[in-house]
Amino acid sequence: MFKWNVYVTRLVPQPALDLLAEYCDLEINPEDRVLTRAELLEKVRGRDGILCLLTDILDDEVFTAAKGAKIFANLAVGFNNVDLEAATRHGIMITNTPGVLTEATADMAWALLFAVARRVVEGDKFTRAGKYKGWGPLLMLGQEITGKTLGVIGAGRIGTAFARKARGFDMKVLYHDVQPSKAFEEATGGQFVDKETLLKEADFVSLHVPLMPSTTHLISTPELKLMKKTAILINTSRGPVVDEKALVKALREKEIWGAGLDVFENEPELAPGLADLENVVLCPHIASATWETRTNMALMAANNLLAALRGELPPQCLNPEVYYRQHGK
């Protein structure tokens, strides 16, 4: 039985691998780490398709090495790791996995918000270290969440899901995006404001924007100075959206009260001094890390890959012009 030659750049949930194995001769990176550049260039050669991750940098050199491949199925919503123009030039389709991680990522933003506001991680360390000697009226005072003002920057799927959950805490919701969103307002009761107003008035600011030139360092020194000294910044979007050095300075000098970060500007590296601060909660890019969500993401990537190999247009194709060009449409 004929099988397509497919490479998977890192271990993904087993259901997706089982699906691919039915139709493909699979080779999988057996180690739970990102491939080196040399390994990636070697492993993509001679493949019909590649299932890859956000941590794989896909550029002209990689697509040249992968000559003959029909698709790179990117297991991620974001695709800033891909030179989409180069892929299109080489006649290679690129897909992503949108939608399936919306609720999990929104949940994680709330987890970070609660952890920072109520000093959960700090309290855990304090207790484990044997410092807890009994209840006290001033012990580990944090920020109350119910009834406060929530600022959401980015009114897409995840931003909307995040803000919708605020209804349970009787919060006033302010939001900002490139333009007002009727869908966001209907789902959340949120009010559209400019970025400056949001930063000045919000008790908590959560970022839900894609990474692009206009959003790189969207939050830097001027924006941090606009925020309340009791404000908390949450970022589950992309690391470079926040100027990490400026954030370290703001946290150290108590210009804002705290921050919760699931992504970093130069992952996996942290800006100097960030890890030393008690008023920031740091997580290793795990917003979509639930069994259900990661499995669904992997299955979506696998189905995108198989569709391309069958000569179909993958449902989540980012450059469909490649397909139409190849099929004379």
C-alpha cells in the first residue's frame, strides 16, 4: 500500500500520530526538543509533507531543502515562524490551527490574573518555606477582582472569550482594537475605548493581539507609565508584544503592581532580572496546554496535512493561491 513520506518535527499527542500513520510513512523527532537548524534542513528533504511547530523557523532555506513537499502543517495559531511569501514562491502550502485553543488560552489568562492578583505563587513559596506561622490581618494582601475594570487589548476570538468570562465577576469591560467589534460587545458588554484610556482606567490589562510590526512592543515604557500603580498586566499572546526590559523596570520600581506572562520576547530566554521579581508569575508558554486542546490542535494539523497530500485544499490554508495555481483554478 502506498504511503506518503511525512516528517513530524516533535512529538505531538498520539491520536494525531495514529491518524497520520494510517496513510503515511512517518518519521518523528524522538526527542522532546526543538530540532537544530542543521537537523531541520536535513529532515525535511525528500518529504511529501511536514508537520511542524511554532518553534521551527521556516524560511527560504528550509523550503529549498524541502523541494517537492506539498505542505508544512504548522501546529499553532500564530505563524510568525513562517516566511509565508517564501513558501508561496516555492509552491508549498502552509496551514495553522486556529479556533481550537480559544477557551483554553482564555482560561489561562484568567489563571494568571488570579495568580498575580491573589499572590498565589508567592504564597505557595512562602508556605513551603515554613514561613507561615498563622493567620494575620496583613498577611499576603492582594488585589480583589470582582467588580473591577478589565481592559482587553485585542477583540478577536481569544480576547472575546476571555472578556466573556468576566461577566461572572461583575466587571466593567473596556476593550481596544484597530476598530470596534460588534461581536465582542454583544458577547461581553464591553465598551470600545482608545488604548490610552484603557491603560489609564483598567485595573487589569490582558493582551490578545497577533504579532506583527504594529503590535511589536505595543506595551513599552510610555504605556506602562499610563497604567495604575495597582494595575496588573497579563500576556498570553506573543512575547514581543511587550517590551520585556521596560516591564522589568516597571515591576522593579513598582510602577505597576504585577504581571502574569505565558510568553516571552526571546523565548525561552528571559529579560535580565525578570525571574528575580516576586510580583510576576511566569509560565512556559502553556496557555493551550490541556490534553483536549493540544490533541485537537494536533488532529487539525494532521487533517490539514492529509488534505494537501490528497490534492485537496486544506481547511486552514494560509496561502490558498498555491493550491489554486497548482490546480489551474
